[in-house]
Amino acid sequence: MMKPIKSALPLSLSHVEPLSGNQTGRLVARVIDHLETVLAGQTIQPGGRLPSERTVATDLHVSRNTVAAAYDELEERGLIRRMRGKGAFMCNPRDHGELFSWSGKVSPTAHLLDEPVLEMLARNCASDVPYPLSAGTPSLACFPHDMYKLAVNKVISEDFPAALAIAPTEGQNRLRNSIASWTGVEANRVMITSGAQEGIDLLARCLIAPGDIAIVEAPTYPGVLQCLRAAGARLVEWSTDWSLEELEQLVIRHRPKLIFTTPTYQNPTGRVMSITTREGLLDLARRYYIPLIEDDVYAKTYLDQRPGPPSLAKLDRHSQVIYVSTFSKMLAPGLRIGWIVAPKYMVKQLSLMKMRANLFTGGLNQLVLANLIDSGNFDRHLVNLRQQHAVLRNAAVSSAQQLVDGGLITFSRPAGGLYLWCKVVGRIDFESFLEKAAEIGVSVAPGQAFFATVPHSSFFRICFTALPETQLRKGIERLRGALRNVRETNHTHSHGPVLTSQMRSLRKQETLKGQPLSAFL
Amino acid sequence: MMKPIKSALPLSLSHVEPLSGNQTGRLVARVIDHLETVLAGQTIQPGGRLPSERTVATDLHVSRNTVAAAYDELEERGLIRRMRGKGAFMCNPRDHGELFSWSGKVSPTAHLLDEPVLEMLARNCASDVPYPLSAGTPSLACFPHDMYKLAVNKVISEDFPAALAIAPTEGQNRLRNSIASWTGVEANRVMITSGAQEGIDLLARCLIAPGDIAIVEAPTYPGVLQCLRAAGARLVEWSTDWSLEELEQLVIRHRPKLIFTTPTYQNPTGRVMSITTREGLLDLARRYYIPLIEDDVYAKTYLDQRPGPPSLAKLDRHSQVIYVSTFSKMLAPGLRIGWIVAPKYMVKQLSLMKMRANLFTGGLNQLVLANLIDSGNFDRHLVNLRQQHAVLRNAAVSSAQQLVDGGLITFSRPAGGLYLWCKVVGRIDFESFLEKAAEIGVSVAPGQAFFATVPHSSFFRICFTALPETQLRKGIERLRGALRNVRETNHTHSHGPVLTSQMRSLRKQETLKGQPLSAFL
């Protein structure tokens, strides 16, 4: 899609107010003319780098000050954005409808660039479809409504000042103590966050400097990819076969600043890391002094009456695991309460970061949760939740088995967590599949979103706990039509990643993705 | 405080496990020996830069690979931290008690460096003193307890699914609509945040790239200084005399990426920007295409039955103001509900950033607030709150007047907001004053925290709404003793900033401050 530079550069001065001074106006016009001439036939996408001021000055035989003044004018008008030490970048011309060019004011790293594939995914993942199977939420039908209501009223009557006042950034001591005794850790190593997502973001902001390398699982939770990328990390993938040989080679080659893992009911694969591998991973991390971040949000969602192996944090003897969890996957995501268990030094660091971000997490739900945990009501809820989830898992597995029998997908039966991770058999046009599914009222989480580098397009994730059983079955059954409909007759396509060229070029630029996380938490 | 390099470098290998390989061990030892020799007599503070690998290699007549391997080993052990393209930095040896050297894993920009002055301030601002006057909280005695309880139970009975499920990052539509009609803006320009602090942090992360310049008022809310610094901004101060000539010169000289202002009941000064200046500021920002961030969290806390001038956002005709507010200063900070009003394009950008940070804000308090606003109960609460606050303001003014009469301080009577901004008359040892005040049970917010560059030490801020009238009066009266006690007899001290040399060196390094925000919100 080669466009002439004139249309690629959204610089036409007719879009903005007349220039204030004639001389500046002539300069800007001259610089634009020049850019149009030298770049004729090339397209600078939003986010693309413009020629350096020095180059333009040399080419035009004018002083660098002259070019700098012209670039100043362009930047102030929001047409380009400069980054100290990195050059000038094109802005996104999307907001021409606005009176002020805000897109030009957004920092290049924060800039949402056009991603038609991801926007399409977002559209398809919207939860207003009749059969939303994309987002990861526990069964809200199991929510202990009456217990919660009683606890809320108890807090409002007895502890309300604590919920209303400025509170410690580390969290309400009541809840830190409850989680500490419930999980068997020291209370001053527990820090309350606004969901696990905040924990991950704080860790990324604390541990990653731009250009640092982080090792993530492939596939993994899209939210961690976004946080690490936003902190400037370069991501290296470790396959969820969890080969320690592979990991050691990655560690030696890349010297990562952290390893992020979800060893129990991994999202999205549902896999469980063996005890032997856990011990090997801890040993490897100890030998190379690499911090381990353990995402353990699914630990309590085991489905066959038997919990998974002990967490890395429990097995850790060298204080090098930071543990992240949340009530979102075992109670309700709307409560926005998660927690971190970390060495005291890191609790302090993370709290300083959280203070900047939002001061502290709201008190009411913290105190209510402390009440539910202390009274044993929360454990009783978990027993019920697991029973219901097992029923839903069985229903999903039997419905999905029909797709397997039809030769359409493969999957493994999960022993915990909320998901089926499905692999499409053969070649399909994945975008059309998602579109077709949306048309018939079903959303699934597209596999692409779960990979850091090469986004394989032959996977999708189903959440089996979001809907009642009948709806769940119907939703999965409907996928049969969508999958059949989009089978490619043309077998020349590669089986690998499907990306538009624009998306590929964006990945190359290591720009941030505007991926709608809430669609596939 | 010059220390020999041996103790300044926390590299003694006795602190960590024996080295894995002999050769590496010898290399590390050799590099450390070398550092000790060439740096003899110098002190590398935590955060300080080590010699480049190239320099060490040249000095030692070994290959750069050899030095790189040694530095690798040092970094993995958490003794130094390298930043891509910037060199190697000393780590904070603070956590020697931990089994794993976490301080060495924290990104240099996120690192909390020792700041004895600020730690002391934090200690003195702790709210467990009998007369906490430092933190900014509205009168919680005015909290409409019964209305809130009714509304909570109504939401739990009628709208609870919306509060439990995954919700839009922009906020609950119910609350966006309520705020929109209550304040007269379009609902799709309203975005809900976890307090104003989150709004400010999201704006900093969206609009600032490292090295960018931002203009802030002097003095201003410490929270905005921290967010902008964390995003990498270099801060330029605009005095709260609000001279447009001064501002225009700053804009021309520094080409800032944004201007942050609190034009109504400015924190901490309580000042109100005139309508003429507001219009001039908007015109200036329009002419130079600079985004304006308006912090308007005190607008509804006017005290003399007459609201202040219209907000910049209301006067804005060019869509270049982003408006930030919160319920923390007019209801309760523990609710953690604030909002932003921004062009739709920016609501999208800020939501993408918030998605990474914490997905969305909890639903319960959003729906409760929508209920309170729609029923008119919130406006009724505000009438009551302002009456109580006016009584407290009058009490504080009359108590503080006694300190004025005693020749100890000066201040201006505020027409809104929660604060008295006091200037000490003459020279005092400010640190001793804070310590003395804490000893007799009073905390105030130290003026230093409110300045971005030169931290003037002759100011302090009192919050007059945090305590009941009697306690408020007593707290202020107690300051008389503290102020008298620390008057300096030695007049050779300059009247300007008081900084320890370490603090000064930290500022020079442009490192982040670990300031305990919650002490003086």
C-alpha cells in the first residue's frame, strides 16, 4: 500500500490554523516540500522516523537552526513528536476531527498505532455477544451474595473510618494479616494491589529499564506482555514445554532481568509444571541470580479435588520469587483486589511505585475480604466454586470433544483454571473465523494475543466458567459452523503466523500494542 | 563523608555465596581490586556510575570480554545494575539482610536511594501523631454515612452483576453519565480513575517521554512532581504569581510538552487564578500548542458561599485542556474514585494505559456514587461539608493568627480548599522544627515537598479539615512552642533551601524520590 508522501504525511497545512509568522510559515512549507521531494514514493507511517534535522539542513543548504525552528513548529502543531536523543516521529493523523492535535502530544512509546488486526479482535471480543467465551472470569453465579452483603454492612457499621480515610499504600493491615495467615506467609511480606494486573505492572516498572530483557512463557497472559513492553522490555519466549535446557540457554544468551512464569494451570494452556521442574527452575534462577515472578492466580481453581504442586514461592529457599495473586479468578474481577508476596525490601519499592500510580487501593472491599477469609466463608465459597467449575469444565470438554471428533480442533482436558486452549486442525483463515464466530454470537480469545514474538494463529482460548452450562454448550457448538466455514481450500498458505504487513511493521518498530486486554484477561 | 572505596563498594564477596567457577572468581576479584585501586579515596554512592568496561579493560590490559564477564557476574549477584546504553551503576546495599540481593535487581530509575531528609519527613508526617495536620483529607465527620449505606445496599440488591464483572476501562457508564450531567460535559469524554493521582499518573505516562520538559507550578502538589519525574520529565517551575510574561518566556525557552496547573484553591497556596489570567493562559497555550492539564480537585470546596471562577476546561474553546478531579477532597479519599474529562481521542489513549496498569476501577463505589449524585444527595452533602469546612477554616485562621501576632509566621486566609500555607518569619532550622513538632504530637506538611527544583524550607502546610475544631485549634497552638524552640540564633545561615549534600547529589543525578506521598496529599 504505497502512498505518495503527500497523503502519508498528514501535514497539509489546510488542516490547521494559518501560521502565526510569515517567515516560520515559509520555513515549514519549505521543509515539507523537501520531505515530499526526497521521500517521494516512500510512506512514513505514524510512528515512523523523519529524516534528522542535520540531513534536512544539508540537503536544503540551510542552517540546522532553521530546520530546528521548522521542526519546532511542526511539533507544536502536533504533526510530529520528538523524543530526546531519538529523533522526530510522525504522529497519528487519527484525530483530525479534534480542534487540537492531541495525537501529536502523546509520547511515542505510549502512542496507539493503528492495528487493524487487533482492532478487529477487540470488536469480536466485545462482551455484548450472546456467547462471550473470551474473557476469563470465574462463575459469578457462585458469588456468595448474602455473605458479601452481610460483611459489607458489618464493615460500614464497625470499621468504616478505616475504609474512608487515607490508608497505607501496602494495603489495609486487616487484609494483609488475613491473607498471611490464610496462605502461611509473613504479613509484612504481603502487599495489596488493584488486581494481579497492577501487581504485574508495578513489578515491570520496578524491575525493567528500557532495553532490558525479560523471559516470558509462550504462550502467556497478554497482560504481562503489555506491562513489560510498556516498561521498555525486550521479550524472549520460553516454550511452555518448560525445558530447563532451553531456559538455561536463553538465560546465558540473553541475561534477562526477570523470568515470568505461571506454573499452575498456566494461562492459556492449563498446564501444570512438575515439582521436579519447579525445583530445577528455582535452582537455575539461583545459580544465575535471576528474579522469578510467579503468577499464581489459578492455584485455588483446581477441579479434581486435588490441588496442584506447591507454588514456587513455597519451594523457594533463597527469597528470589515474587508471588502475584488475585481474588479476580476465585471470587469476582470487579472487586479489584489482588496481592503480592515479596521480600520486605521489594514491598517497600513496589509501594513507592504504587504511591505514584494511585496512592492506595480502596478500603471497603479489602475489609470485606478480610472478614470473609477470617470467618471461613471464603474457603466454603471456594469448595462450592470448584464444584461448579468442574461441572462446567466437563460440559465444555464434552462439547469441545465433538469439534475434535469432527476433525476441527485438538485440546487437552485441564485439571484447573478457567480455560480450554484449542488448536485448530489444518489451515483456516483465522481472521475470518473470528469474524464468523462473532456473527453467530460467539467470542473466543485469539491465540495470537498470547505470544510475545511470533503470534501463532492456529490457537484460540475458551473460558468455560463465564456462562451457565446450557449457554456454554451452545456457544462451543456454534464454533463448529464458524470453523467449517473458514477452512481454507487453498493450501498454499503457511501454517504459521498470520499478520498483516502493517502489524508486522509495527512489531518491528517495537511499538506498544493497543490491545484491549479486558477482552481476554 | 569520604569513605575508602572498600566500604563504599558493597562488593565484599563474603556477603554472597562462594563463586561458582574459579576463573570467574579470579576475574571478579581482579576487577574489584582494580576498582579499589583506581578509585581509592573516592566514594561511589548507590546509584553512582562505575567506570566503563572499556576503561577498566584498558587499565588492566585485559580484553573487554574479560571485563564484561566480570561485570556480568557482579550484576547477576545484584551488586551492580547495568542500563542499556548508560553504563553500570552501584546498587543499594540496604538489603544485605535478604538472602537474594533484590536491590540489585531494581531498575536504576525506580530505585529508592537513601534520602535521610525525606525519610525524616516521612517519620514526622506519620498520621499516628495526636494532631495530624499534614495529609489533605476533607472532614470525614461530614461523611453521609446513612445515605452511603442505603446506596450500597441498593447497588448490591439491584445492580450487583455490574459491580462484580469485568467492566469497561473507561469506567462504569452509570457514573460517567452521572458526572457528565452533574458537571455539564459529554459522557464519552469522562473517564473514571482510581483517584486524581491515577489520572495524573496516566497523563504523565501518556504525554511524557524521558527527557521531555513539563511546566509545573511552584509550589504544587508533590504527587504530580513524582508522576512526572517517574515518566522521565525534566521539571520547570512557574511561580504561583501566575505571570503570563514569565510563562511565555518559559514556554519559548523550554518548549514544554505540557503545563500542569491548579487554578482554583491551588494546593498548597489556596490561591485562585483570575478569569483574565485563565483566558490569557488558554490563549498562550493555544498560540504555542501546549496541552494544559487542569487539576480541579478543590473546585467544590469553596468556603464563602460563592464558587470560584469557571474552570479552564469550561473556558476552553480549542479542546486543549484535560481536566482532572476526584471525590477524595469532597467525600472521602478511601473511596478511590476520581475522573478525567478529556477529548475522546485522549480518553482512548488513557484507557489503553490504564488497562495495562490495573484493567479497570472497582465497580461498587462507582455505582454508589452514581446513585448519590443522581438522587441529589451528593449536592446536599456538599452544602453541609462546605459549612463545616468554613467553621474549621475560621478556627484555623484564628489560631494561626496568634502565631502571626507572635511574629512567627505569615499566611493568607483561603477562600476554598483544605489548607493554610504558612511561611515562617525569620530563620529556623526547619528539620528541627519538624522533629520538635512531631515530639509534641503535631505533623505538618513540609514546604520542601511542594517545590520541583529549589525546595524552599521556610514554608509548611496545615490541613484544617482533617480534625475536629478543638483538636485543630490545639494542634495549631502547639506549633508556637515548636517554632520558638528552633529559631536560629546563628544568622549566618542563608534563608534559602536547606539540603543535605547527599540529597543535593541525588537531585543532581535526577533520580526518583521515595517521598511518602500519603503524608501530604
